Amino acid sequence: MADPRSLELKLESKVDSVDAAELIVQGLAREAGHPEDEIDHLGMAVRESMVNAVTHGNGYSAEKWVYFSARVEKDGGLRVGIRDEGEGFEPRGVPDPTAPENLLKTSGRGLLLMRALVDEFSVERAEPRGMQVTMFKKGPGAKRG
């Protein structure tokens, strides 16, 4: 890909927005030449983050938005940002889903999953409120950690 491409969207707190963000990222990754397994991984990571933003962050509120950004780097790397307008949480306070007492819980694995599916991942409080997730997948053919 010769020139970097980027987009920024303000999405409603609806399931349709989750689907749209996933499809956009998968399309950008495919266009940048990522293999199908990486395209699937990116889609799953974005879907998980969007579900968290819509449900946990914004509580499906019609008054709150999800801010979505995606940028394809010159080498085909893909950077994605997702920010909600919820009250936020302390990322370091999230229980370890691999701890014995948490293994049978039906939720709480999202951050672990997203970290495993991309090359770089961060989650932090956004200003003035909400949470910001940033993820990056290296370009096709890039050396992996």
C-alpha cells in the first residue's frame, strides 16, 4: 500500500455499529494484504472492543457515542482506536481471568483475548470520560515478536 489511509467515525451505541466496525477493519486488513487468519483475529479483537464500548461503556445509551478510528500504515500495519463515553474503569483492577477462582466465570476474558489477537494493545481512561482502546497489527510479512 503506497499511501497511509485513515478514517474516523462517530458510531451509535448499537449492535449494528459493532458489525460495521468489524467489517471495516476486516476490509482494510484484506486490502492491505493481511492473511485470512490475521483478518479474523483483527475482526474478533475489534468486535470484542466494540461490544464492550456499546454495552459496558455506553450501556446502549442513545445519548452516548463510540468513536472509532482506523489507519493503514505504509507497510500495511493497521492501527485501530475505539473510545466510549461511559464512566470508565481501572484496567489494573480487572481480575485475572486465568486465576483458578475465575476460570468458570462466563465473562471477564475480553482484555486477555484482545491482547492475544493483536501485536500491540492498550486500554486507558479517556478524557473527559470513558475508555480508549488502541490496538495495532503489524503489516503483512512483518517480523512478529
